[in-house]
Amino acid sequence: MTLSTVLRLLAVMALSASCFPLITVGLGLAPHLAFAATRASMAGAGLLVVAFLLGRPVPHGVVTWSLIAVAGLGTTTLGFIGMFHAAEFVSPGIATVIANAQPLLAALLGRIVLGERLNRLGQLGFTIGFTGIVAIAWPGILSGDMPKFDLGIGYILLAASGVASGNVVMKRLSGRVDAAMAMGFLVLLGALPLVLLSMLTEDVSSIVWSGEFLAVAATLALFGTALPHWLWFTTLERVSLNQANAFALLTPSIGLAIGGAFFAEHLDWIQFTGVGAVVAGVVLVQLDPSKVSN
């Protein structure tokens, strides 16, 4: 894996981790699904505007469009529904642990659909990395007040499953379509069910169309969705899904760093240990399978 690829993946994870404070602000200004739909719509539209201005080719073929739609349903529709609602019922610690099981689910799906296979060190790396995530989240797990726990777990599993399946489909798409075009249509198609569900189940008139809400939504759309999606898809053109997805284990660590730097959150020794385990797990997954006996 080249330095450029590593930097791309680190940027994706950093942008993803930095979304949570803005999401908290936005949820006070709009219903959950309406906010999610606004974010996704703006992100998809932004990617398509750039793609058309640059003259990128429009995807063609029934199979290609089917894959784009399925990936959008997974990563955008199911992913956003799960994570935006889970915050009501589950503590951040539990949410972090289960949401970051996504790479493990994707590894299983990748083996079935893509034929990708982790070597023994890769399997050990994912195990160590996930153990690190548990350690990072443990203080939050112990202190969280979790009414309707089972419902919250269900929402997070929905999000993790959606993102995992969407990532597998994205890997199938990589190299076949332009990244900006594919991701623009993917996010926009995934936003359509969110819009419909919001109109059917929420009071959309309660959205506070203020400058603050538009700024938060635009920032999340462009830097929390559009840019990470483009970087992620272009990276999948170069490396396997398992190698790329291992970096998702870093997201809780980056989130803790952001919390410590900007929100004065205290890190326990077990969390520092967890960060080390996550980094070690990522390194193990990156080892060249051709140099390791299975």
C-alpha cells in the first residue's frame, strides 16, 4: 500500500469521525430523517455538479445502475437511518463498538461475493483491532443510561450491515465507472427513500431553516459525505476491501483525539491501550498476503 493510499484512507476516517459534533447540532434543528435526507441530497448533488462540470462519463448499463442503487440503499439509506436513530437509545460506547463491526461484516461478505480472503495475520489483526475498539468504548458502556437498549442495538446493526453490504458493492463497481459520477448518483439515490420516509413519518415543517442549519448540513454533506465517498471509492480501485476497511477501526481512536483536543474529554488508560491495539490491528491487516503462509 502506497503512502498516498494510506493518506487517503486516514483522511476518510478523520472526516468521518469529525462528523459527530455537527450531527449533534443538526439534530436539534431538524427531525432525524429530514436532517439525514438533507445531508445526503446536498452531498449527491454536489458530487454530480463537479462530475458534470469536469465532463465525466455517465454510468451506463443495467448492471452498473443496479449496483449503484444497491450500494446507495446500503451505505446511505440504511446507514443513515440506523446511525441517526441509534443515538436516541444507545450510549456512544455501545454504538462505537457495534458500528465498527462493519469491517468484520464486510470481510465476511467480501469473501462470499468478491473472493477476498484474509490470511492468518489479517484475521488476527481484525480481532486485535476490534478488541481495541471494545477497550476504547468500555468506559462509555459502563456509564451509559440505555433505555430501549434492544431497539438501539437493532438500529446500529442495521447501519453496520447497510454500510458493509454497500462497501462490497462499491468494490464491484470500482474501476468500472467514474468515481464522482458513481458516488454522486449513489448518494442521491440513497437519499430518495430518506426523503419519502421523512415525509411519511416526521413533521418536516419543524425544520429550522436557519443559517446555522444550512451551514451544518452543507459542511456534513461536502466534507462528511461527498469528499469521503469520493476518496473511498478511488481507493478501492487500488487496494482490496479488507485492506481499506481495516482503517475503519481507527475511527473511534480519531474520535477520541478530536474529543480530547476540542471538547476536553478525558481518556482513561484502557482507552489509550485500545488505541494501540487498533493501530496494531490495522498494521497486521496490511501485511502482504503473498509473504505470509495461510
